[in-house]
Amino acid sequence: MPSKEKSQFMEADKVGLLIAELQTSFSVARGVILLAVQTGMRYEELIALTWFDIDLKNRKIMVNKAWDYKYTKTFCSTKNKKSREIYIDNLTVNYLIDYKEWQKSYVEKNNIPNDLSLLFSTQRGFPIDNASCNKSLKKICKSIGADKLTLHKLRHTHTVQCTEAGMDIIYTSERLGHTDINTTLKYYTHLSKKIRDSNESKVDTYFSRKISATKTATKD
């Protein structure tokens, strides 16, 4: 039963259910959601992606622009004015291969203009709006028994996943596109139970070993 407290991220078991659900069918919103949780990209970066930014062979996404959805409704610089590459896993690569085929059929069937080769274009030929993505995510969260989350909280979730996987904070910070590592550290205020348990286990192992070693040295 989902708690009433607002969640800052999705726990690993629910992420697994989310990914499984997202793979059952395709839609533009579902595509955004999957890449959000698998890459930690910002919403404005996700909707600015074109197929020219996707390198499936080398398993990389080039984040070199964003979409100004508030004012100009066109491409703009990323938040930190820098470009970066994000390495993607096999699941994401295979999803994008299948998504590309689905999108091709979807665009042709609905006669959608997509001169910019956007990954996440709606029937009007513009990037999908944040509200539509959050609406879809809310529905999916309910179906898998997870706490309600926003698209931005999936960025927090990705940070936690990187930590659980053992990635160092510098790599994680670069992956997220943070110019200041302290920004990444703020995400660590919402540690998952798995991370806490792992760290507490390390405390037991390390300090117990020190005590044991001291006792042995005393006997000698």
C-alpha cells in the first residue's frame, strides 16, 4: 500500500516493476519515462533529443541541447551550458531500437510532421509536455503499487540507482550534468534502505575487524 508521505525516489523493487510495465506497450510518454529513470536526464533535455543524438552502436546518448518549453518553443543550451555523453545499458539500447520502429509506424499512420527527428514528438509535431508525462507516470505508479512520483523525481531515483550500483559520486555527477558536485550530494539526503543497510553492514564489518585485530595483537 503506497504511503501518503511524498516520496523523493522510487525503491529498486518498484523500479523493476516500472521498467517491466513500460516495456509492455509504447507511447511517447512511456518513452520519456523510461529514459528518465535509466539516464537521469532532465525533462527539457529528454524532449530535445533527436535520433542524431542516439549512438546505439556505441551505447551512448549525446546531451548537447535542451528544449525551451516555456518561452521560445525551440532548442536552447543545456542548463549548465555544456554537452555530455551518457552511457546506456543493453535494456535501454534494445528499448530504443524497438521504440524507433514503433515511432516510425506511429508517425506515418498519424501523418505527424517530424522534420527535427525528435524522439518524443506529439501529433502536433512538438515535444510532449511535462504534464502528459506526469499523468502517464501517475497512472503507472498506481498500477504497480508505487508511491506517486513526478518525472523529476525519477532523476532522484536514477541518482540512488547509481549509488546502489557502486558508481562513484564524480561519475554520477557528470552523468547527471551537474557542474557542482555539491548539487549531487543534495540528492544523497534521500538514501534508500538498501544503501543504508549496505553502509551499516560495512560499519559492522570494518570496526569489528579492527577490534578483533587489536585483541589478537594484544595476545601476541
